[in-house]
Amino acid sequence: MQYLAQDLMLLALNSQTGKIHFAASSALRYSLMGTVLLDLVLQGKLTIDNNYLMVANASTTGDEFLDQCLNEVVAAPRTRSVKFWINHWSRKYSRFPKVVLQNLVELGVLVQQEHTVLWLFPVQRYFLCDESIQRAIVNQVRAAVLENIRLDSRTAMLISLMKTCHLANTVFTPEEFPQARARIQAISNGELVGKAVSEIIASAQAAMIAATSVSAASTSNYSSN
């Protein structure tokens, strides 16, 4: 797959039910916006310096949505934090998860089916057209974690995103999990990648976790009132 958002969505999708794994439901929206930021970093358009997002190259990426987000950073009157941009984009582009799913449908990776709940409420389900695509992403993550293969920046970022979305249990068996957890934590801590990538992962992960926590607290307060 070309974009981190696509890979993360396929990791989060339960191929049996056509729904997002429950464990990922609260964090996925923020993590998907994190993928946009990280893809722009990987393309050399943005850099992260002391938790602030900086423009490195304002030229077009060739992707309309990435360019839109990049141009917002370029046009900002002052430098803002990674946390600010993830929160801002999560609010502004709240339908981005649906956009990613639809993009995967258009690519022929998923097929969309409409189901009815309680014979009244229509809901959308998304099923794999070719399970090998999802399997390839899972295998990539498993190899990086269990086989201690050399990590590239993109794979390290994807594993960090997987951790933020609480998806490790869907990728690793209970027997594998103790070993996997230690390696995933090391990757997320930046211990197995260079200093620059380590800072990028740490900043993005902290921002996504903070955004998810604020959202969860707001939902809890609303429910109790």
C-alpha cells in the first residue's frame, strides 16, 4: 500500500465482521490523522523539531489531501505543535476514516456492503476482496517485531501507530504477546531507530495519545451529565 493511513486502516479492520476492531475505535481517528503527518514527514515535506511541526519542502506531493494539509501548515501564521495539528485535523476532517475506507473500495481492496441493524438502521460494513493484501501488512509487522529484522522508518512508524490503536492483540497470539510487547515498546520508545526518527515517533505518538485521552474524557463527561 502507498499510504500509512491505508495500512493502519487494514490493520484495524476485522475481516470477519467488516467493522473496525473495538480496541481501536477510540484512537483510530486521531491515529489516522497522525498517518497524514507522518507521510508528509516521510516525503520530506515536514520535519519535527522539539515537538513542533516545521515545513521542510512546500512543493506538491501529488496527493490532493496531503497537499491540503501541507498547505495549512505552510500558511499558518506561526509554528504550531504536533499536538495542535493532530487535534486540528481530527476536528476539521472528522470523516477521514470514511474517506480512507472509500479509497480502499475504489482501489478494489475492499467491498462495501450495507447491513440493517434492528431492521431499521442502515450501517456500512467493509470486507476484503483479497485477504493477501491485509495479510502482507500483518506479516510485515510480525516480521519486524518477532524476527528482529532491520527496521526502516516507515515500518517503525506503522508499529507505533498500531500500538497507539491497541491493535497488538489482533496481530500477535497470546503466546507471542510477551515477546512482542517488549519489542513494540522498544520501537515506540525509539530505541531501535535513529535519533531523528525516534523524535518523530515520540512526538506523534504523544500527540495522538493526548488527543484520544481528551476525547475519551469529553465523552465520559457528556455521558454522565
